[in-house]
Amino acid sequence: MEDGDLVERFVRRLLLFDSNADGIVRRRDVAAVADRLIRAFRVDTQSIGAERIRSAYEMLSLALLADFGDLARDEVSMPGFTAALAADPARMAGLGRRIARADASAVRECLAQVGAVVKAEHVAEVIVVLGAHPGHQPVIQQALERDGALIRLAAMIRPFSDHFTGCGYPGLYGRP
């Protein structure tokens, strides 16, 4: 996979945070995703699971701001983000791990009540709540089903980490 294609995967994922589609991801946009997940999947707001989701996205937002953003304005612009990744592809590995950990944590916590093994369609629902277009849910589900329809929550990081290393799961966040 070429670096440009991989950069596009990162850009597409970051755009899921952009709540008003203005090309700028604000820290509050990232926090809103965590709260939206907690509400949508009825995670007890006072539980350790809710705290894990909030913390994962808070840490991700801080890393994004520190590495790619404007700390004074609490925002990351998409053109600046894209240019920084394209200029220094080595930065992708660390960012990919951070995003993979945050998204996998969200899936595990949101689906914990389902059980240790979940259907790909359940994971696809979480990704739609993350911000993917609802019409892309079948594409996301199909990407997740490459290894079978059932997914162990304990191994949930694999699809996300593979997506951000270019090793597979191209439709994980929907169609480009």
C-alpha cells in the first residue's frame, strides 16, 4: 500500500470527528464522540467503562493536538494534518496505534453487555455511532466479516491496527 493511500485512511478516520464538516477537528468534537457512544450504547455514565471511553478519546485528542494541531486554539485542521502525515510518514505508526487503541476500547466497552464474542454487525453499529455514514454499515460489516461473522472482543484491536498499517480492513470506516 502506498503512503498516500495510507494517509487517506487516516484523513477519513479523522473526518469522523469533524462534527460540522468544516475541515477542523476540535477537542470538543472528540469528546462529543465519546459521549455519543456512551449514550447510544447505554453505558452507565458513572461506570469504569464510560471512563475508559472518555479517557481513550481524551488521550487521542491530546495526542492529535500535540502532534498535528494548534494547541492555543484546541484544533487540528485537515490540510495541516494531511500535510504533516504526507511529509513524515513515520508519524503514522504512532498515530495509528493511538486511534486503534481508542476505537477498540470504545467497541469493547460499548458491546461488553453483549458478551465476549459479538457479531460483525454490532461492531459496525459502533463505527456508525463513531461517525461513519449509516449507509456504509453494510460495507463496514463486510470488512469485519473477512475472518468470520463473529469477533472476540478481546481481539478487537486487530481490525483497527491492521487498517492503520495498511494490512487490511479497507472498508472499516465505510466507503471513501
